[in-house]
Amino acid sequence: MAYVPLADQEQELHHPHSWVTKYVFSQDHKVIAIQYGSTAVAVGVVALVLSLLMRLQLGFPETFSLIDPSSYYQAVTMHGMIMVVYLLTALFLGGFGNYLIPLMVGARDMVFPFLNMLSYWVYLVSVIILMASFFAPGGPTGAGWTLYPPQTSMAGTPGHDWGIILMLASLAVFIVAFTMGGLNYVTTVLQARCRGLTMMRLPLSVWGIFTATVLGLFAFPALFVAAIMMAFDTLLHTSFFMPAIIEAGQPLDTAGGSPILFQHLFWFFGHPEVYIVALPVFGLVSDIISTHARKNIFGYRMMVWAIIAIGGLSFIVWAHHMYVSGMNPYFGFFFATTTLIIAVPTALKVYNWVLTLWEGDIRMNVPMFFAIGFIFTFIHGGLTGLFLGNVVIDLPLSDTYFVIAHFHMVMGVSPVLVFFAAVYHWFPLMSGKMYNETIAKWHFWLTFLGAYAIYLPMHYLGFLGVPRRYYALGSTDFIPESAQALNANITIAALIVGAAQLLFLFNIIWSLKNGKKAEHNPWGSASLEWQTPDVPPVHGNWGPKLPSVYRWAYDYSVPGAHQDFIPQSTPEADEPTVDEQHFDPDHDQSKADI
Amino acid sequence: MALAVVIVILVVGSIIFHFASPWWFTDIAADWGTVDFVIDVTFWVTGFVFIAVNLFLAYCVWKFRQAPGHKAVYEPENSKLEVSLSVVTAVGVVLMLAPGLFVWATFVSPPDDAYDVEIIGSQWQWQFRYPGADGVLGTADTQYINEANPWGVNPEDPNGQDDVVIDGNEMHLPVDTDVRGLLRSKDVLHNYTVPQFRVKMDMVPGLVSYLWFRTTASGSYDIMCEEMCGIAHFMMRGNVVVEPRADFEAWLAQQPTFAETQSVAAPSVAAGQQAYAACATCHGPNAEGNQALNAPRLAGLQSWYLERQLNYFKTGVRGGQNDSNGAMMAPMAMGLDDNAIRNLSAYIASLPARPATGTITDADIDNGARIYSRNCAACHLDNGEGTWYTDAPHLAGMSDWYFVNQINNFRQKIRGAHANDLYGEQMVWMATAMADQDEVEDVAAYLNSLR
């Protein structure tokens, strides 16, 4: 499997001939990656603005109430769905997956370039459909991003007529786009690796993206059928998810369906989705930490198996989102157990990141700031997951701000910090320019500290019992006035963090034109994507001859080597190799005579 | 370097915040101290990991920062270390999971002799049902739900006849009692949460879910809906009063049984007509209202709504401080007994509803329509006729000046904030959908234009 003779043959690449085929309808994975990434970020900015509108409402309900209850729930819904699916999934798989897979596996492109192009344009269509719902009569759906029936199509929910249909259509189209891209990523990793690049020599970025894509190919179909069934319920008045119910005093003509069935389908997709985002993040951050610590990733094999184990386990934990859903409560025993088991491989990944720093030679470059910031936020978000996963603790905390705080730490802040780390890390490769370091560091501090100021206190609102998805707290006997003051502070922190992202956008756009010219492989990275003859790599990536690989991607600070890294493409004859011995735990490599 | 210091500060700061935070679990009012125990255990384990791993992280960032002559050590893996870390982690997981599962086992199996109470959720109200003398709840189903039977109790089931039914947002429970809540929903997903009880469960249309708890402390606690249920989700509030058994029994005895609610004699419209003579002075012979006397049009309002408002005026829920117009109404309602209120309401509801003349001239009716359809129609319906189901009064064609007046009262919490106004707080907050006075008038004009 490792060696694909075809890859070495002269290939007829479909070289672009015009500006349109080069930059618009491009089949080059790098252009497609940037199209995917920019679209995702653009739609992410919409979701960010929605979150700030919600924060203003929550923080200053009397003075800065810019939205009515209806728009609040629409903002809740669109913010969540955009961030999870249209931003994070598209960004890490469509963006980084596209950019890095062919370069990291030493291929000229994805194996199906046309399909790859199609994937982006179909994704764009899904985004346009989604955005169209803002302009549809009644506006976008306000059912919450989980789209739980029966309320999705009922009169008491904003966007119950047009909004929900556009949402379901958009999701279905997105899944088509994802499938086109996903099949490409998986096939490319399996079939297009260059000579010598065994699976166990792949950078963890590729492992993370590859495994996440496999998860997506299994998980998204569940969402797809759920969306189709819900569209039937809404348009054709079937009863897949609809029992006999009353709408505004009148009985609906539905019977026998189960709202909980939808929740099972949704979370059968929804939980793996967490790891569809997280696994690429794990991979990218592993490579960034290793490179800037000038040290191999610690416990590579364990890291690979942890990715696979987490991926596998992620399919049998979904009902931990449903402990208090009214499903048979005896399921709680099983799902609590599987959920807490998943903590073990996840914790190992954290240990190994920190142990990679141990005895390293850490370069505090901007990507490293974000990567270490990620370790901190991910530890925090991971540990609070142990509260929610441990079924009984879900009784008081489910549907409170603790849940919001938990998943924003683990699935919002953490991946986004890695996104920034990865953009800063690969920006010199993608653009051939360097970013402005001062602005980037300001961006880091404001984002990292600001995000913690938002989410740490939010957990405590959850302990208090403040429910999520409340447009206003109203009067209660258990929420003190001080909670409102805390909410105001959280809003201020959120506004600062939101504004800080302008630094990032400015830095990237400004540096594209005015940035210092980047030297070749500025971080001294050993992995293959930095070894292209041209920077940025041109169409076809490798010039006339494909690279060959002789070692894993983490030969940093190898004793006896000429410099503190050895590119994967360096033959054994030119530099020492410890490949044969480096999996021997009792062998003290530092003293090895090599 | 700076980052190492910041991580240490964040760790220490988080610990300080944790202990200094005034935001913490409410005082527990149910016998679920075991849940709090599992939370404590989880805090200790995760707290230890949080501190240990982050301090180690900070140490590495500081100690192994780039320095001249410094070189990283090449150490691809260390199986012994990795295995022992896995084992330690697994032990930590077991420490948290084991007590968690034990407590869950008690939660999923309520005691056999627990007191059954049915809790019903609907958009955006609560209803309750208690077993009658036979100790058994009758069957219920969505198909039986109508204005006279909002609980959906099966009228054919003999077990249900003596069930005590509550059509309101307040339930009572005896203290020191195992209670099993049987949860039903009439429309969408809802959730029954009382923070002080520590437990919650979704209410799902089409099935009966349950939770149980042993009440341990008397008091009055908020019931919150914690599963998103539509636009007024955040205002789906109720109240549970936990009290000594004797008080509870006395309260229960005052509540109607299902059979009683089904056999109430029809109110006398004729008697209501006679009594209305006193009202006609201000509200007009056909209850068409009179702005000069601050008397709104009443014709068109539903009888259940009129009854409730008259009771509010009578008991001081409305017409209190700052409500000068309401204060004129309050003494009028004082002299009415329950029967008189029913008769009067039935008569007014029977009057022909002729739209009130509009008084607002320069409003943007389209904007009013937009705001109304987005935020108000969910309860008051698209045509503004209101419905018993959401406790929403008829609004179409009513006096626009009075609407403006009342919305302003809601916004200033003159109306709707009284502890016994179980439905009014929803309007306090929904009224914020109209951003300013102009928008209030836009909606008022729109409603006045509806026929």
C-alpha cells in the first residue's frame, strides 16, 4: 500500500490556462484549500457577530438589547450551526486537510482534483442557502442548533416555515460537499503517499485529518437521513419525529413518531462531529508543538493509536448528550462508562504534548504561544467534560451555562487557538511571506486571556443553575443580582475578544502584500510540506520528480545530525537515522552510538 | 517565559475564583446530597489534574525555553511512562465513575411507595395532576385535550375522576416525602427543573418520563423549563411550594377534582348582564370602551381572561402602586364574588366585538406587523384572536391606546411583576420585543387594524 509506482510516472497534470481556472474554478488543492478556508472564516465572522449580539442582550438587557426574543433564538441557532459545521468542519478538513494532505504525503494533488473542486463549490452553495435564510420570510430557524423536533416546524418557533427548510436543505448540500471532499482525503492518504512514506511515518496532522474524515463519512449520513426525514415531516406532514401533539390549541394531524429518535440520529452524528473537529486539531497542534520545541513528538505510536481509539469510541458515546432527554434512563450506565473511558486516550494525548516540551529546546514563536494556550484551554475543557459525562452530575448541570462554558472551551476556544497556531505556522509556506509578529502576539494575548475571562466565570453561572438559551433571566428566587453583573463582565470580555480578531484579519491581509519575505522552511520543520522546490509550492507541488521519504516526520535534534532537524526526504546515507531503534523504550537514544 | 508565568497565574487565579465565587449551587432542598458528593469527588480529581498538569506545563515552558548551547533531547517514546500514566488516569476515571454510577442507580429506580404527581408542560405553561382518594392517576392522552380539559385526562376512565387537577403554574408538595414526578408534554419538548432539587428531566410528547426526589426543606422554589421549547422558553416559569404535610393536604383539598371541573354549572349570562350595568358607565353599554374615562374596550376578550383579570384586580395583583388607571378598577372588582365574576365575564364575552376606533395615526403598520408576527403571534395567534392554550387574550381590534398603556406598564414592571401574577411576567419580557415607544405604537396600530 505504501508504494504507488504510478505516482512516479510522468503525469499529465491538468494545468490551468486562464486566471479563472487558476484562481476560481481551480483544481489545485492549495487554491481550493484557501477558498474553503476563506469562505469558512467569512461565515464564521457572521457567527461571531451573532454571538456578540447575544452577549449584548445577556450582559445589558436594559440598555443594549438590540435583538428581540425571536432574533435571539435565531442567533443562538445560526451561531451554533455555523460555528460547528460551516466554520470548524470546513476549516480543518476542507481548509487544512486540502492544503496539507497532498503536501505532507508527497503527492502532486488530491487523487480526484475535479471532485475536489466540486466539493468546494457545493460547499459554497450550502453556505449561500444557509445565508439566504436570513432574508427569507420569517428569517432563519430559531430552533436551537440541535434542531430538536417537534418545535422546529411549529408556530412557536421562529423560522418554522422557511428557515427550517433552508437549514435542512443547506445541511444536506453541505453533506454532499463533505462526502466529495472526504472521499478524496481518505483516498489520497491511502493511495497517493510517496515512496517510502508508510502510514506509521505520516505526520500526526495527516493522521488526525484522515481519521476525522473517516468519522465524518460514517457520521454525516445519520444527519443526512435525519434532515431528510425532518423535511418530510415539515413539508409532507409525515410523522417520523412527530407524536400526536397540540399546536396553539389545535391538534396536529400527526401521530406515532418519536422526537427522541431524532435526537439519537442527531447525536450519532453530533458526537463524532466533536472529534471531526478535534482530531485534526490534535494532529495539527502535535506537529506545531514538535517543530517549535525542536523535539520529536513524544510517544508517536501512542498518539496514533489514541487518535484511532478516540475516533472509534466517539461512535458509542452519543447518548451522553441525552441523559435527561427522557430516553430510557438505564442507557445512562453504558454511555457514562464509554464517555469516561474516552478520557483515557484523550488525557494521554495531553500528557504527550507536555512531555514533548519536556527536555525540548522551545522556540517561543507565535504558533507556539497559541499551541501552549491550546493545551491549557483543552485541559480545562476536557476536565469539565468529566463532570457532564458522569451521568448524575448532568442532572444539575445539563442545559445550564456550565454546558455552554464546557463546550466553548473544548470545542470553540481550543480548536480556534489551534486554527490560529496553524495559520501562523503555515502562513510562510502558503504565502511566502511572514506575518507581523507584534500584532500576532497581541492577538494571542487578547484572545487567550479574553476567552478565559469569558468562560471560566460562565461555569459558575452553571453551578448556580442559570439555564442556557434564555433570552432574559427574569425574576427568580435563586439567581442573585451579582449574576447580572457577572454577565455584563463576560460580555465586555467577549467584545474585546471579538474585536481582537480584527487584528488577525488585518495581520493576514496586510502581510500578504507587505510581509517580510519568508525564508525557505523558516521553522526548520522536518515534515515533507516544507521541502517543496518552490515556496509557495506551485501547481503539482514537486517539480519534475516526486520526493521519496526515508524517515518519520519528527527527526528533530537527532544526535549526530548536522542540524537540529532532518527532513523526511533526507536519505539514510546523508544523515543518521534512528528509525530502527527509536521504538525501543529501553534504548537510551541520547547515548546511542549512531 | 511570560507564558509560563501567565499559566501559573491562571491556575492560581482559577483556584481563587473557585473559592471566592459567590455563584455556587443553591441550597439543596431534596435528598440528593449524593449528587453533590459525586460533584465534590469530581472536583477533587479534576482539580488535582488541572493544577498538576498545568504547573508541569508551565515548568516545561520555562525550563526548556530556547537558550544558547541548549539542545533538545531525542526521546521518541517511553512505554513504561506512557503505560503508568494510562493506569493512573484510568484509576482517576474509576474514582469518579464508580460513585456516579451508584448514585445513578438510585436515581433510575424510584421507591415503590413514592408519591406520584403528574407534571404537564405546554407552550409556555405548566399544569399538574395529583392522584385522588384512590391513589391512582387516571389515564390521559393528547386526544382528550381541549379548553375544558387542558390536562388531557381520559374522561371515560373512572380512575381519573377524582384526580386533583391544577391549571396554573404553581404546584405544592409535602415535605419529607419521596415524590415521583411523571412528566408529560402536550406539544414540544420541555424540561422540569427545580435547581434546589438537583434533578431534572425532559418532558417529551408521546411518552411519560419520570424523575424522583425526596423533599427535605420547606419553601417556595422556581420551576424552570430547561429544554428549548420555542420563543417564550425563557419565560416558561412555575413555582413549587414545599410545605408540611398538613398544609399540603389542606391546599390539596381546596383544589378541584377532574370530575368537578367537568361538571361546573354554566355561568348565567343574564345575571352577568344585570351586573354589567355598573360597568357600563365607564366601559360603555356594549363594552366598547371609552378613552376619555381610561376605560378600555372589553368586548371580544375571552371569558377566562376576564375572570382572571377581575380576580387580579380584586386581590391586588393588578391596580396596585403606580397603576393609576388600574387603581380605579380595583375597588370595582372588590365587591364581586366568584360567581358574579364568572357571570359578568360570560356576559362580556358574549357581546358583539366591534373594532375600536384607532387613535394612533402616524404609526408604521408594516413594522408593527413584522414585530407582531415575529414575537407575539406564537401566543396571540396570527390573526390576534388569542387562545386559551397559551393563556393569550384577544388583541385584534382592541383599544390601541390601552394596548400602549399596558405594554408600558409591563415594561416598567407595573404590571406582570406581582408574585401572584403567574402569567404576567412573560409579557414583561416579551414586551421588550418592541424597542421603543414608536414600535409599541406600530404594533398597537397594527392590532387595531386587524379585523
